[in-house]
Amino acid sequence: MSGLERVESRAGLRDFLSLTDRLHASGDEPPRFVPPLHAQVRTWLRQGVALYVLRRAGRVVARTTLHTDAAFDAKLGGRLQLFGLTEFAEDAAEELFDAVCAAGRANGRRTAFGPVSLLPNQAGGVITSGFAERGFIDSAWNPPYYPAAYEAYGFARRFESDTWICPVPPEPVFAFDDARVVAEELRVHRGDRRRVAEQLPILRGMLNAAFAGLGYYTEISAAQLAAQTDGLAHLLDEDLLLYLTKAGRPIAFVLCLPDISEFVMRVRGDLHLLNQLRLLATRSRYRREAVLVIKGTVPDEQGRGYMRLLSRELHAGLRRGGYHTLRSTYVERTNPGSAAQYTAMGGRPLHGYAFYAKDLT
């Protein structure tokens, strides 16, 4: 493939992973880029995901995956060339995009779409504002020239969104009539480190139902969810994983995690065994800020205030745990209901967020 070199060795993978250490070096400024976990990238490589680097004089100046997904093709109604883990020096953008688009055309793809790692409901995206604010786990950070480069090349924004940052409210913000708890047989369940494997299928059923109507969402399989939540039990604060049942039926959920972004930045994404032990030994340091990874209500129970009940309980758990800040992964601007909860908490948009698409026909 013209310009791109496929990663096929340990040395190539090291070069792929280390690009961002140079590209996003912060100097005297606090770091802002949170690298992907090396173990996840290695797993994708073993599973056959194609990783590529672009070199100049032997030095890596850009990287990307090139992959496809039949379910996402069906969702968006076209043959898509997906790309992800995409990072580049400013003067390498055009050459990288040339190669991505050429690969898509050679494979009969009609649209280039990304960056997605490996799908929008897993990770990826580009921040389009808020560059002075650090990134966080399960979210993106990039310098201002990234969106400018995509748009100069002819990519258009898709699924424009915002991430959010909120103070943990010192007093309850959301009211819920507790008489309904008995009348409707409602029960709030909390995470259990010993039972995560049992609770994940319950969450997956609600997640797939709640998000099926979103334009970017494809159903998550049991294997995909297990991979995405590998190690969750070690990080879990049991008060921050909540789900609601109504007469025994699971209907709503929210998952937050302690924000370990600063640790991941410090170890440059390399959570090898020793670093995992260091994280476990120091995890109390990372129980001051949290990340809301995902929340949802099954479609036939939406609009009845159940997320207000879960949010009330979540905020109580955050207060008990001593957390002072909550960040949220991206919320589409076409979903004002979710954003309204953050506004009610006194929150504000943190990063503008988007994916990019380009017609290849």
C-alpha cells in the first residue's frame, strides 16, 4: 500500500505506540493526551486488525488502523472504510489521508469514516474545541490542527457531540417521588466486584435496547463487552455502577469509573503487570474524579424519570466516596435530554467532539 507500512513485528508495534509520546509531548505543560492501553492495541493486532505507520527517513510521522465492520455498514447504509487510532504530525496529514482514501477505493468502499477504535460506540473521535483541557479515559484529545486537517482535506463532521465536566453537587439535584419506589416495585442495584461477570449480561441487554436508535450505535456482543470491560472489577467503585429494576425487569443503568487518566498518562498507556499493581496500590488517589462512561433507559420506559432516580443515587455515591468532579464521554448535540442533566448539575461542555466522513466515489 503506497506510503503506509503495515505493522508486523514487535519493533513496528513499538514505533506505532510511541508516536504519540513524541507527537503530544507537553513539555512544561501538564499532559493532555491519554494514550490507548497498549494491551488493547496488542490484542487487536493479534486478532488481525491492520495497523499501519507512515515513515519519513525511517521516523514514524503518522499511524492508523484500516478496518471494516459489516454491522456498521448496515447501520449507515454504505460500504465504509474505517480508520482509527489515527495520529499524525501536521505536515503528514495529507499523505496519510491520501493513503486511507486510496485503500478505501481499492477495496470498493464508498466512504472513509473515522477515527474509530474500532467503532464509535467503543472509542475514537476528534475533539474540535476545548484543546486546553486534558483528555480522559474512553475519550479523545488532540491538538487544534487535527480538525483543521480533516476539514481541509474534505472530510465532513458526523455525529457532532460534546463531552462534559460537572462538579459533584453537594446537595441532591434530582428529585424523585419515593412513593413510586414501592408502587412500581423499583429497586436500585449496585455493582459487585465479585459478581461483575453476572451483571454484565444484564447491562448489555439494557445497553443494546437503549442505544439501538442512535445513528452511530451497533449492537455490542457478549464477547465485545467482555473485552471492553476487561479488568473492570479491579477498578470498580461499587457505588458508581447502578441499575434499576421494575418488578424485577432491568430498565435503566449508569456506569461511572474512577478517573485513572493521570495514571495512564504517566505510564504512557503501558499497564503491564507491575503498573497494574502500582495502580491497585495507589487507587485511592484516583477516587476524587470520575468518568461517566455510559447511561441509558430502555425505550419503553424512557420519559418517566427513572434516570433522575439513578442520578440521585449516583450523586449520593459520589459524595460518599469523596469525589468532586464528574466528566462524561461524548453526548450528541441531538440528545438534549442527556445534556440537560449535566447542566442541572452546574456542568459545562468540555470538548467539542466529532467523527469525520469523506465520500470516496
